Amino acid sequence: MQFLKLFTPVFIAIFLILSDYKFSYLDNLKQSIAKLISPIYLVVNLPSQLYIWIDEQGTTKQTLLNQNKQLNGELTRLKANLQTHNALLLENQKLKQLLGASYQISSQKFILGRVSSVSQSRLKKQIIINKGSNDNLAVGQVVLGSKGVIGQITQTTPLYSTVLMITDPTQYVPIKNQRNGIRGISKGVASNQGRLVVNFIESDFDVVLGDLFLTSAIGSKFPAGYPMGKVIHIEQHTDAPFLHIELAPIQTTEQLEFVLIGEND
């Protein structure tokens, strides 16, 4: 009796399994049971699914952070390359402007220099360039810009040189009027305006506003023919033997970066 109680369920289970395997009698029943227990399955699997989701989100976030960091680094590098490229283009443009000066440069050899600093007080106007005695520079050499004369070297060191500008109050330069050849001597003005005055041009000589004065080479201080300044003001005082003439220098120091230094013969 106990044998039947024990094995009857087993026999029934075996019968049902074999019948379902061969004839699929229980498919509808299994589908119904599966629908009933599916919420339980979801609840049971929720912790593992949640863990997988969190892990995926963490991995995705870290991946995005790494990609963002890499892209930012690449962007910074590209910006730096662009700035370098633009700086080189601008530098080449300035060099072309200097070497293609708007006036006739003599056949004399020149050294290319860069302006390191500019000092313009009322009583002292000078620039420092990055060439010195190591580059065979010496006191007295003429310094030019793309538009005209800047000045003359007054001091050298192995690594840099000091250039006294033509607008300095102590700088005297023999000049001549390009239009008619009238000669005079320019001198810097002790002011913050960077002007020149022309001395020793007689009051009855022909000078008009806009006249261009060039270096005349008298005294061999500056080579002939380099632009100095244009006439911006003329006064004729009663009984004064000479005209009062003011020039605006052709070459200014605004945005001045490169210069040409004439080599000594």
C-alpha cells in the first residue's frame, strides 16, 4: 500500500512526460503556467539584470569620459597647430613686406633682425634688436624697416644691439627733398609724438606739405635715398632766415617686428 502511495505520483509524472513528449498534450497548459509565473521570473532575475545594467552604464560613462578626454586633447593640439600655422603665415607676410620694401634698397648686404623691445620717452627713443657683435654688427650701422629709415646702431653686445631712432632729439641726419633736391638736416623732437624737424632750409626755398625727404648721404652717416619723413607742417617767421618744417617719419614703430641692418663694407 505504501509502495503505491510512493510511486503512483512518479508513474503519473512519467506518463505525463512521455505523453507530452510524443503527443504535445500539455502545450496549452505549459503556456498558461508560464504566463502565470513570468512576473515571478522577472522579480527573481531583477537583481542580476539591475547589476548588468549598472555595470553597462558605468562602462559606457567611463568610455564616454575617456573619449571626451581624448577629443579635448586632440582639439587642444589642433588649436595649437592652427595658432602656430597662423603665426608663421603672419611672420612670412611681414618678412615679405620687409624684403619687398616700398623703396629702392641698395645692393649693400643686409642682416635680418627682430625687434626685442621699444623705448620711446620724450628724451630717448630707441629699440633693441636681437642681433649683436656675434652677428658682426657694429656701432654706426643703419637699420631700416619696410617703409624707411628706423635709425642707427649706437651700442652692441654679443647677443643684442641698441638702435637710436631718427626721432631721438640727439639724432641728426642729412636729408634732401625728393621733389627738388633741397637739402637740410633732420633732428628728432623732444616730445611723445615722434616727429622730426628740418633745419637749415632757407625761408625762400620751395617746400610744400606732403614733400618726401630722403637721406642724402652727406657725411656718410646714412646711405643716400632712404625715406625719412613727409612734411606735415611749415612755418615762416618774419625776419627768420630758415623755415620751420616738421616731418612725420615714414617708418613708425607700431607693429614693427623685423628690421634690416646694413652690413659694413
